Amino acid sequence: MAPNPSGDISEAKFLTVAEVAQMMRVSKMTVYRLVHNGDLPAVRVGRSFRVREEDASEYLRKSFYDAG
């Protein structure tokens, strides 16, 4: 799903930090670090964060490297 040029995010699926951690197979603390360092975009909702599923997937895509 490509970003909508008008900025409409009504179709976006938001994940909790726990869901992102499960998706990436890392701890919740690692996800919080990524958010606080600005490496993973997030929206603050009350006292918690939500991450667009698209942003989490994009972060993983960009993180791949050729080890061989």
C-alpha cells in the first residue's frame, strides 16, 4: 500500500509496540529504542505508541544486508 499523497491515513493499520516486537521477533524494549531514536516512525496515543504496519515492514526491508 503506497502512501496517499493527500496525507489520508484512514486506511492505515496501526500496531502496538508488542505487535511490532512480535512481528520483528525482538523485545518490546528494542522497539521502544527504535521509536525513541527516530528509526521507526510512531504515533503517541495517550501513554502508548502505535506504529503503522507499513512503516514496520519498510524498516525490516531496509534492514536487510548481504552477509555473503
